Amino acid sequence: MDQENKMEQEMKEATGRVVRMTAANLQLRAFAVESKYIVEYARKAHETSPVATAALGRLLSAGAMMGAMLKNQQDLLTLQIKCDGPIRGLTVTADAKGNVKGYVNVPRFEGFARPDHKLDVGGALGYGTLTVIKDLGLKEPFAGTTELLTGEIAEDLTYYFATSEQTPSSVGLGVLLNKEDGSVRQAGGFLIQVMPEAKDEVIDVLEQNLSGIQSVTALLEDGCDAVQMLERILAGLDPQLEQESPCRFACDCSREKIEKVLLSLGEKDLSDLSEGKDDVEVKCHFCNSAYRFSPAEIRDMLSAVREGAKGKQ
Ligand SMILES: [Zn+2]
């Protein structure tokens, strides 16, 4: 199997599942995701170090759930973290069809294993901001930015929902790695939102349930799938399964799209590139796929750009 087909095959296997539930007669809405294979795919594609795998895996898991919250099939969600820690930042995009992709700015940063063997994602992120952009097909996309509270991502999203969307929420995200090789052992998350009409008794039960839960990875290690995870969190609140749908790591990059990026560099940069003897390799940020262009191909692009410029005169 050649490289491109192999990546295609692996991407097909990078699937997970998002479930949506309601509870307490619609006073709560809840999402959960099983994302182990998505995060493992991202780890391999970007060759992420353990702490970067955990950070990216948490944000991908959140993206998959928040993608499922979008109303229309064409809507797009972007989660972007900019930070001063060694990871520098990470970006995830997701859509309503279950496609999610993402990258870390500095993927191979090592370190930040804590004395308790947990990965110090907050330390690797440091101070910064979380921006949520929703492109809902309107003139201007919706964008909300909040400061990172802990850099642990779940707490930062909880804070974002409370301040930017005025929706009290509880977010849990977890990525557990195998000690031997850093591959992904468990990954998943949940997102519970309290609707404005929710009664105090309902919130009390929810808080009690949440306080009895150790972590997402503990639930997954316990053998819970996404539905069972929510059934535990929503115990006693009459949880109802609304929908379950597949999600996957998928990138829509192509040779044509990368060509457009190269063309947009303009005459000067293309001319510099065309003078080299070697192929020019351009990698997609999101999935790390490499696209190669020969000097002859670059020269063709250059003439196309020059023709275009002439046409405008
Ligand atoms: Zn790509």
C-alpha cells in the first residue's frame, strides 16, 4: 500500500461516537464522546509527545461534541487556544457531520509529566486564551474569547460556556496513554448543559452525581461507553437517549487546495521557490499530509500567476 492509500485507510479507522441525551424532562442536555481512535490517529499523524497528545486529544473530544451541537449541516466550529506555554497553542475544527481535525503548534514538546504520572496539560499550555468561532453561514461568524482558567481545557470550556454563552455547563475530558509507547489507551468526554428553566432540585442531583465521579478516564477504564457515562452522570434524572452518531478524524485538504495556497504566495515567493533544484514539500497543518511539487510544476504556477497579472493590467 502506498503512503497516500495507507493514510486514507488509517483515517477511515479513526472513528468514534457522539451521543446526545436529555434529562429531567429537557431541563438538562448532555453529550458524550468516545474518541480513542480519533486521538490515536492524531497522535500518529502529528507525532505528538505525551503531553501534546493529551492536550490535542482533549480539544478534539470537545470539538466532536460541540460539532454535534451545531444546528445546520454546513455549520463549522473552530476551537483555538493561544498560549504562552511550550505548546504555544492548538486548533481544532469540527462540523455537524461528525468530522473533526486539529493540530498542536509545538507537537513534540516533551516534559510536563507530574509526580503522580498524570500529564500536566495546564503547565504545558500556561496562560492564554480560548476562542470559539462558529461559522453559521451568516455574514459574520460568531466568536467568543475567554482567558484560560487552568489550561486543563475542560475547566476552560466550562468557563467559556458560563461567561460567553451564559449557559452553566459541566465539561469533562480525558485522555489516558499507555505507559510503554505513549499510544492512546482511553479518550473521551462529556458535556452537560443546564437549561434556564432547570429547577434547583435537578441541579442538586446533577452536582451530587458529578462530585461522585473521579474522572472521564476512570469511567472509561471502568468499562463505560458514552451512553453509560451519561447514565451515571444523569442517574436519578430520567436520562433519555436522543441521538447517537459516528464521528471521525477527517481532513478535507487536497492537492488542489494546497496549490491554491501556493498560488496565493504571489510572484516573488513562487519565483524564489521555482529556482530550487528539489521538490517543494507542503504539509497540511491539520493532518500533516505532505504534498510535493516539482520545480517544473512551480514554474507552471508562476507563469499562471504572471499571466493572471497581465490580464488585470
Ligand atoms: Zn489535511
